[in-house]
Amino acid sequence: MKLFSKLIKREFKLFFKNEFALLLFFGAPILYALLTGYVYKSATIHDLPIVVVDLDNSPLSNKIIDALDDNTYLKVAEVNYEQKNVDDEIIRKNYVAVVTIPIGFEGNILQKRPAEIDADINGANMLTANYASTGIQTVLSIINSGIEIEALQKKGIPNAIANRQFEGFRINITRFYNPASNYLIFLWPGLLGVILQQVFLLVLALSFAKEFEDNTFKNLLKYSQNSMYLIFLKSIPYWLLGIALWLPITRLYFYWFNVPMVQHLGAFYLISALFILSLAFMGIASSIVFKTQLRATEVLMIIATPSFIISGQTWPLSEMPVIIRYISDIIPLTHFLEGFRKLLLCNASLSEIMPQVVNLAILSVVFLVIAFFSLRYRITGKSYLIKKIKARFW
């Protein structure tokens, strides 16, 4: 135990002497999470700029313009009373939509002739395009309903009966889990998970690779040649530091950016600890297999860079090719984000995220086994499995 404590202190000293690892480990989670929080702090889209081309310039068209401007998603930034090419304005001023009210629009409505309004949506950004489309459709649908009801009233039909006659059926839509469409809450688990993954994989990729490059690995073997002992020796400091840093910062940022805190904290701490453990063993395995720090970090970044895309955070896993789904299953981030989303958005309990917990535990064991046999090979110069087989049968 005394030797183990001495070696743990050695690991902490090596870590705190590495300025890059120190800056990355402590600076990245704090700064990147702050950046993410402030970027998406508004949470929902407001006041998207649109252009209205009002060729009718009538009381009804003015009413439509006022209604569009009152919608929470929209802001009428410009009104044109003559037809002109607004494409250049859309590109230059980043307008998200152009609503065109044609000549004679109100007259056509009053005379019961066909009338229409054109809405051209800027689809360069799918998120703003969807919000703009929703806002415009909502406003025009309400006004259209009002016109129909008013026409019935002019025929002498009482207001209550006119409402019932126009309303063929009601649509009751209830949005569960993030009913306000809060984009920060939607994106929060994914970005926090990616930050944690990048930090741990980069820092742990230096663990054994740095020993190999600095020729200090032989000195480490003087204390012990037990592969499992050395792996836990290298991983425990980072695991403890990661938990000590991750959990308080997460709670602080939840409070800071008004994101509802996970209700089942025990389940959240468990899945976070397993995620950190699986990343630690994954980083250490890479650090052992590839003897240089540069190569180890390069390989891990090749794995980590597309992991967010195939994690199911922004695109359903069910819509991905089978081979992509198999690849995503061997990346810890996929299972952590699925569990984190359930805890944060659906108020899930530990039993409901147990499949993700089990998958992270399995991946931790798999990466540990890879690290163990790779380190045995580094120590003995031959395959540990071959050595065991020869000892048993020859």
C-alpha cells in the first residue's frame, strides 16, 4: 500500500508537470462549457428577420403584417410596397423569409375569389427555416380562420355557431420532454459529453506514451511489472480528478444557464463515472498500443471526431446504415448521451437507463482487457496469450 501511494503521487507529479495536459484537463471543460452555454443561452429562437412585399397595401394586408411582427418567432424587418428582386437582400441581410401579398388580395377575399399569399423560406439554415415556417403558418392560419368566421357572421350566423361551423375538428397537441423546444436543453448533453470525451482521450493518450518517449518506462517497471497494477495506477488519478471536476462543474452550469437539473442524481453520477472510466481505459489502451504521444492522439482523434455525428444525438440511430450503428455501439459517447438525454429530458430513473449503464460497463472491461494484453506485450516482448498457451501445453 505504501508503494502504491508513492506511485500515485508520482503520477500526480507527472500530470501537474505537463503544462499541456494540465491546461487541457482543467481549462477545456470550464471554457468550452461556458462557451456552449453562452452561445445557446437564449434557448429558443426569437425575432427572426423577414421581409414582407405588400403589393396590396390594404387594411387586411396591414393587419397581416402586424400579426407577423407580433409572432414570437418573427420580426418584420422590412416592408416593400413594390415588386423587386429581394434575393440580394436575403443574402446580404440574412433574412429568413419573404412573404408576398399580391395586388388585389383584400378585394379577392371580399369578392370570394381565390386568393393566396406566397412565403419563400430561406432554407440555408434548417433550424431558423423551421421556426420561420412555423411562425408564418401559425399567423396566416389564424387570420384565415378569422376571415372565414367573419364571413359567416355577416350572413347572420351567431358567433358561437360560426365558430363551430368553421371548426371541423380540433387538434390537441401536447409536447412532452422539452415542451418549450429549448435548444440549449436539447444540445446540452451532447456538447458536454463531447467536451469530456475529447479531454480524457487526449490526456490519457499521453499516459504510457510519454513514459515510452521519455525512456522512464523502465524506471516504472522497477516498482512493478504487474500490468493490471500499472494500468490502474495510471488511470486512478485521472478518474478521480475527472469526477471531482466534472460533477461540480456540471451542477454549476445547470444552475448558471437555467437548465433543469437531473432529478435522479445517483443515476447521473453512476453513468458519468462509468463514462469517465471507459474513456480512461480507452485512452490508456491507445497510449500503450501506439508508443508515441503524437500517434496515440492522432488515432484517438480519428475515432472521436465523428463520434458525435454517429452518436444519435442529432440524427436517429435507426436511420443510419447497420455498419454505422455497429461502430457507434463501440464508442462510449453513444451510450452516455442516450442515458444522459433520458435523465435530463425524460426524468428517467436508474432502471430505465440500465441498458446504457451495462453497455458502458462492458466497454470499460473491453478496453481494460485490450490495455492489459497490450501492456503485457510491451513488458515481456511477446504475446501474453501465446506465453500462457505454451506454458500450459508444452
